[in-house]
Amino acid sequence: MFDENFYDKLSRYYDELQAEIDPVTWADFVHSIILKYCTAAGDGEGGKKILCDLGCGNGRVDGELLKHDYEIIGIDSSIEMLNKARENNPDILWLCQDITDYELFGTADVFVSLLDTINHILDEEDIINIFRSFKNYMSVGGIFVFDIGTYKHFAETLGDNVFFEDFDDFTLLWDNTFDEDEQINEASLTLFERGDDDLYERSDGVIEERYYDKGRLIEIASEAGLTFVGEDQMDDERVFLVFKRESL
């Protein structure tokens, strides 16, 4: 059966499941992109740049970005994720909101959305809403940086394959399907959690992602008044796209 709280349950083990993601490497990489493209003056105290992370999760990367002297706002819809983020980094402002319909008290100089967050948004209209939001919330000279999975990532690496992760306290089974016609990746997940009595509790859930064509994202950004200024890659599984607000 499908457990409506499945994602929150999965968030308990997020660090283990994302062990291959080094937050220092990611923060340094994003910081280098910001230095290259962002020309906003800095809306934070003392001219610091304000960075807003859309879909921040447990904030591991944000904690490292904080060391690069940004003022940071993290937005996520998962209370479980935000509780972890707040425990690790109380100096960051964490907001529980839907990133496709969020509100800020002022503007930010940099927006980021990392770890395939954009791919998890299935409805293109929601992507359009995110880009439109920058008219109100992005400073002139500010940028939006996000990564998306490449076609290779979805069609070959994930494809129609089965995966599993086995740890001391939980096991995760993952039956994956990528629909090339619809460009939708569906991961049917089964989580077994070990209880105090050494019995395992089972939870099931489905997580879907959409493959987005770069050309279409550039069109959406242009319609919202943002300019595509560059891209970069850490590997052949994801590409980072950078969009800039050149003027009011």
C-alpha cells in the first residue's frame, strides 16, 4: 500500500542515501558559479549577497555555502527536512513553503535549486511560476542556478533497472521505469525499517521526476524576463544551468 507520509519517512535516512554527495564540493562549485555570473550589489547586511535555496531539504549544502559569507534562506515543504536543517544550522532562515508558490519579505541576489529538485516538479506550469516569481524577488544582476538530470541519467543510468540500498537499520528497494515518450521517470520504492523488537515495518511510495529539455527551460526563462548566461557540469549525470535578471 502507499503511505502518504512516505517521503517524510525517507527523509530520516537522507544523509545515508545521499552519502555520495559531498556538500563541501557542491557548495564550492555553486560558489564558483555565483562569482562568475552574479553582479547583484548584495541586499544583505554589509553588502552580503542573500541566497535563497528553493527545495533546500536538510540544508547540508547551505551549511557549507554559509561559510562563503552569504545570508541564506532555505525553503522546503517537508517539516522533517527543515527540522534537521534547523538543528544543523540555526543561523539560517528556514521557511516551510511550496517552492512553486512561495513568499519572501524582500529580494534575494541568488536563487539555487539543487539535487534534481527541478526534475521533481512534474507540471511545467509550476516551473513557469518559479521563473515568474523572480520578477518580485530577484535583485537586478541576480541569478538562478539549478541542476537537472541529463538524458543519460534518466534513460541509461536509471532506465528500467532495479536498485537497493541495505543499511543496519533500514533497506530500500527501488524499481525504476523511464517512459521515453512522456519523459517521466517513476521510482517505485519499498522501505523496510527495523524496530526496537528487530521486526521490520514496510512502507511503499512512488517518486516521479520529469526530464526537462534545456531549450524549453531557456524559453520559459526568457518569457519571464531572465537571460540564459551559462551552464556547467560536475559529471555527465547532471548539468547546471544559470539564468540572470539583467534589468527591471
